[in-house]
Amino acid sequence: MHLLSPLALAWLCSIPALIWLWRYAPSRRQIRIPSLVPFERLLRRAPTHRTRLLVNWLFWLQLACLLLAALALAEPVLVGHSARTTLVIIDTSASMQASVGGPSAFGRAKQELLTRIARKEPHERMVLVASAPVTPLTREPLSDEVQLRGLVQRLSPSDVGGNLALAGRIGRAVVGREPDAILILTDEPPPLHADSAVEVRSFGSALPNVAIVGADLSDPLCVPATASETGEPPNGHPSARLLVTVQNFSDEEQPLRLSARVPDAQDVAHTLTLLPQQRETIPVSLPGGIEGPVTIRVETARDALAVDNQLIVSLAREGRSGGAGQQIPVVLASERPEVSQVIGRWLDACPRIAWHVMDATNPPTPRSGADAPADSILITDQAELAASWPSTSMMIAQHSSGSPRLTLTHWLIDSSHPITSYLEPLESVVTALAPPPQSSVGGLVGASGEPVLWAVSEDRKVPLVLASERQGTRRVTFLLDPTATPNSVPLTLVFFNSLRWLAGSRRFTVTGEPLTFGFVEPGRVRIERPDGAVEWRDHPGGIFRYEATDRTGRYRVEGPPRAIERTVNFVHPIESNTMTRSSTWSADPSAEPTTDAEASARYPMVHWLLRLMLIILVVEWWLYSRKGRHET
């Protein structure tokens, strides 16, 4: 709109008329009323000698509410003496999730604990400890029922194994002394010998379960490694061989279906029937040249635990040692020439093994060149060298007692481990046994692992081979000297079975093991957990490790310069055995008995004050409404 338009011209001409009319606006009569008019009646009243404030019941009730609110803000507590302290250990391990057509053991244990909290004495204090992972839920003994119920209601079972004895030691540290009573809620059976102050409530029952208890990417060891010897095309990709171990934890036969979902390929399926308590290793042939996650799933009719029915294995196109058609690098380090001669003859029998001798007195550093590849298998009789080796290793014992004595022994095997494959139980083998020192295990200082092969001789059982696997690194320890033991078929089988197990790769991470996400730049790192929780951590830079892997599923880390994902699986034969559970509780020998010394207890009064305020407000509302009815 502009002045040349008719409306703009009319508006401009109306301005003088509006100003003229505005002159008559303030001509109306104005009345001024002083602000003291409402108080004139009080000013005219004659003063009295004494005055008092007239109040009613509503005033006193409101004053009481005000005092209670001020007192509640101060958070007062009552301090008592000789308070009874109860250590409550609730089992949150994976086996507590087991159920067949009903509530799980964890659900029933949780309801029992809530009932105990509701029925506890007012002066009784409780310390709550979860067993898997061992986590004290209270930093000090609590007697507040509301806080205790809130902590229990937020509990959920994890996907790791637990230990009740360790949880008991942590709980005693929180209490600061021996508790007056210990309550354990678990699916494990009660221990045979327990203190009278320990109450074990078992919610477990014998339930059938079929579980995946292991998987290994492995191939036949002593086969040709080149394409010309195998007859495969030069540019073709050899097929991978995945060994999946399943076990039937029940007292009846279980038909099952094992399937492997391969990316960009057809699924591979196997069907079989497992006898009661049978463990079976199923070879799964995968197409060559694949990379990415391979999902293995077990399906059966009666299964109590779902977390152990799936396994995700990560395959890479360029695999590490032990992949199909690849050579296996082996490093032999020993100061004794007889070790190099005997072990060297065995290694020469396998075309896939590429081995060389390393100077044991001057070992290379982990960052050195080709003399020590990161994935080489070390065979040595030097304990310090084997302990510092970055990858898998085989350690051979050195007996310092001179020439060991040859003894006819019977070998007792653990049939569930791959190292004892093809061995006959209680087979007679001439073995060089030496009396071990008192400060060592089987004659080798620093040896660790679980025995998989024993020698029985002269009414004693001596471990011969130990195997361990921690954070993806495998170790085999021979507690016999192969240079002094006569060569035999069982000895050769054990050696090559151990080498094949070391050359294999697990290719997956289980719950409880830390995750390594490679190099992450300094800054805030965002972690997405499988249970939906999000964590933020300040990272100074470098290799980022995350250790709170208590749930199966995908973990995603977002930090500069990229986002990385890792998958965690559940493989735990002890937790999967829902048919036969064993107790992990044991009495603490260092625990001191409870004395009659006074133990102060703090009883918060905030909740009682708030309840009293609510009652007063209800009474005030009732009196006010009653007064209104009388006035009307």
C-alpha cells in the first residue's frame, strides 16, 4: 500500500479527525479513592489494652506441616546399636534364566527376596551382592525398605558365570566384619558343610538343555598346502572347516538341528540325535572365499536355556594361521639340541608347517621383523619366553633332577578336549616321569591350565598335558620330556593334536572377556550395549578396551575417527548344564566370628515424616470442607 492508492489517502485524511476526537476522551469525571479506605473501620475503633491473635485448627495444622517439611529437608536419622546385619547374595548367573514352561529360577528368587525385605525387622540391615559379575549393590548396610526394594526390582540376570564364594568375600568387605546371617538365593544345591548362620535357598531344578559349548576354525594338519598338490584351481578359494561342539545336558535323547547362516550363500544344516550327556563335534564345511559373520544356531524340542543356542563366528577372507590351505608358521626355541632334533623330525612330516629355529638366548621383541610373526606358534622349553610370547605357544618341561625314570603308565584322558582325540582310554604308554619340585606344578614352574591328560602309575595320578585359553590366546604345557620318552603312537598323536588345536582359531569373543576396538583418538567415546544402555567414557587415546561384557549381542563403540562393532557370545559349559548343578559356595577360612561389639545402625526418618505430612494435609482438607458445609 502506498499514498497513491485510495485506501492510503483515506487513512491519511482521517488522522486530523482522530486527533480532534482524542481531545474529548479525558474530559470524563475522575474519582480518587485513597488506599486506606479498607482500614478506616480499624482506625476508628478504640484501642484496647491487650490484643491476641485469633487462630483455629487449620492454622495449627498448617504450622505443623511447615515444621515437618523443614525437618524432612534436614534428612534426620536415628542411630541405634547392636543392629543385625544380613548379607544377601543373589545369583545372577546365566543359568538362573533357565525355565521350561514356567517362571525362571531368577524370577522366583527375586520374589522371595522381596518378600524377605517386606518381613524384615525394623532394626535389621542388609547388604545386597550380585554374583555375576560380582557387584555390591549397596555401599554400606541399609535398613531402608524402599531403597532395598528398588535395588532388587532393577536386578536382571547376566550372561556370565558366577561364583558365590567370591561374592561372599566381597560382601564381607562391605560389611566390615562377619555378618550375623548370610542368605544365598541361587539355583545351585546347598553345600555339604555350611555354617549355621548361612541359609541357602535353592530355586534350581533338573531341566533338559542342549547347548553350543565350543567352535573352532580348523583344518587337517598334515595335508599339502599348495594348490598344485591339492588339485584346486590357482585362483579358487579353499573351503573353510568349522568344528562346532554341542552337548546334550539331559537324561534323555535329544534330536537337534544345527544350522549355519553364511553371508551371500545358502545355509548349511545338519540334523542328529544326541544321547544323554553326549558331547559331539560337528564339522561344518563353509564355502570358500566368504567373509563376515557366520551365525550358528541349535534348535531342539526341549531346551531350558536360550542364550547358549546361538554363536556368531567372524570369518575374514585373509585368515590367520590355521586357515584352509595356508601354511602354519612355527618357531622352535631351545638351548638343548636334542629338543630341536626330535621336534624337528615331527614338524618335517607335515607339509603345511613352515618352521625355523630361533635363538632362545636372544629372542626378538614383539615389534621385530619376520623372525617372529605375530601369529607364529612357539615351541620352547623356556618358561619365561613362553610367558612373554604374544600368540599361541607350546611349552615343554625341563626336568632338573637328571635323567628321568622310564615308567609304564596308563594314560587317563579328557575325552571332551581335542588334544586327546583318537586316544584310547587307559592306554599303556612308557613315559619318562620325574618327581616334580614342591614349588611347581608337574615339574614346571609357572605352568598353568587345566589338565587334559594324566598318567596313572603306582597309585598316583600325575598330569601330563595342560591346556588353557585366555582372551583368544591358547597355551599347551607338556609336563613330560619328549626327548626322554620313547617314541610311540600315543605320544605323536598328543603332539600333533596339540599343534592342530594351537593352529586353530576360535574367531569369537565370549562374555566376560574384554573387547579390543583398536586405535581410538582422544575424546569422548560412546558405547552402545546389547541391553540398550549407553555409556560415555573419556579416552586418553590409543587402544580402547571395554571389559564390562556381561551381555551377549552387539557392542558398538563410536569415537573418533570411526564407529566399530563387535559381537559377544555365550559359551559356558558349566552354566549350560542345567541338569546337574554344583555348589560354588565355600566358607571363608579367614573370616572372624561375630563378636558382641556394638554396631551402629542409621535409620532414616524422611519417609516417616513425609507420611505424617500427608496425613495432616488430609485432616486439614477434611476440616476445611466440613467448615464450608456449616457456613452454607
